[in-house]
Amino acid sequence: KMATQNQKTAQDKSIKKTSTKKVKTNFGRYIAKIQKKADSKIHISVKAIQTIDGMVTQLVNSISEIIGELHRKNKKNTLSVEDVKAALKLKCDDGELSKHCIMEGSKAVMKFQKK
């Protein structure tokens, strides 16, 4: 009897642990801050933050895969700004979005190098 009771309580504890697991977001804090700057009167829901976070995470992962492929093809040991620009051009096509991404990325790199 004792063994079956211990097994049942162990099963109950494992069920409780899986049901209380929180969904982690990588960029959720930053998404909320950007939204606050855009319009402080409107709030964004947690579900919307999770959705946007998933989209941003997927975009970052796909860009990093492209960067990895370019890195392997070039056979260099270091990653340069030009490699990242090339990956953005491949991911976003050569349109207006690509130009905007590269311009904003260049501004961020210049800001980082000033520090």
C-alpha cells in the first residue's frame, strides 16, 4: 500500500509541475517598451507580446542560419558587418525593407562603436 501511495503522490506532483510552467519570452520586455514609446495610452496583451516575440525570435533564427551559411562558404574565422548586411539582403530581398534594415543596423553599429 505504501508504495502505491508514494507513486500516486509522485505522479500528482509531476502533473502540478508541468501545469504551472510559465511561457518565457526573449524579447517581451523590449516589445512592451517600444509599444509604450509609440503610444502610452494603449496597452498590449500578454498573448500579443508572445505572438510578436515568436515572430521576432523566428526572424532572428532564420537570419542567423543565413549568416552561418555565408560564414561557412567564406571560410573566415571572424564575422564582419558586411556578412550581416549580406544576410539581411538575402532574407529581406533587395527591396525597401532591406534598405531600411541595413540603415537601422548601421546606425546601431555606429552607436555601439562610439561607446
